[in-house]
Amino acid sequence: MTGLPLLLLDVDGPLNPYAAPDSRCPEGYGTHRLLPQSWVARHAPLSREEVEPLRVWLNPAHGPELLALPYQLVWATTWMDEANSLIAPRVGLPELPYIPWTNLFGSDPDRLHWKTRDLVAWADGRPFVWLDDELGPQDIEWIAANHPGEALPLWVDPRAGLHELHFAALREWAEEAPC
Ligand SMILES: [Mg+2]
């Protein structure tokens, strides 16, 4: 363990602004056609050969910008280990640990996001920031009540992806959060 706070990083939304206006590739991003297992699974019963690849927009500046932050980076994404093979090389990140989900796309009795309980269990009390385009007020409340360490769940607009304001918030929080 490094003693650094964790940065739990979603792919679709923060790194891939899939909802960008007019379906246009945002400036600074490149277009990739990828076929992650989670995308194939969503199209069952179609076989892998029958599924149209997923369009993914990625910005190669994001890896170096994230690595410059005082955090331990962790994938918190449906891509799971495929984030290492398919996303990391395209944004300039090394292989990172990832959170294995037990309730992928599942429902929750308290209407939490399906990632929230696994994510808090995985963090195991360590301070973390969670960047995601799908977290909601109920997740923020539940984390505050159930995670014994400091935590900052930070919503990212999937129309815009990561922006300077997120990097500024991450720098500021790392300075203030006790490790
Ligand atoms: Mg997402």
C-alpha cells in the first residue's frame, strides 16, 4: 500500500464522454472501436462475431494527467480487467488494479448503484474519490453512512467527461484528506 488515497475510476462517462453533443468526437479525443466482454454480454444471445463494436472516445492526455495526481489509481468500471488491455494503453496508463463486481448491472434493495456496495467493501476503510457518471444522491448518502474513511463521490457528466475542474477538485481533496 502506498498510503495515498484511492482514485476509483469509471471508464464510460469520465474517460469516454459517450454522450457528447451531436455524437461528435470531442476535441483532443480519438475514436476507437472496441469489443469488451461486458458489451458482448449485453447483446446476448448474439455471438461475439455478430456484435457491432462499441465506439469509444479516449483522450491520450488523461493518463499522464491522472498519474500526476497524488492517488493510487484503481479501475471501477464494467470493463474490469479489460480496462487494462483495451483502455489503459490508449490513454497512457499502466496496468492498474480493478474492482471485481459481484452484482454487475444488478438491482439493489436500497436503490443504490450496483457498484456502490462492492466499491466500499473493496476500499476497506481507505480514503477514496470515486469518479462516475451514474452515481446519485442515494449513493453519496450511503457512502457517508457506511464507509469509515474519508470519501468523495464525484459525478462526471458523460456529455463532457473529465475536465480541469475535476483535476482541481482531486488535487484539493488530496491535500485536505487525512491518509
Ligand atoms: Mg459510467
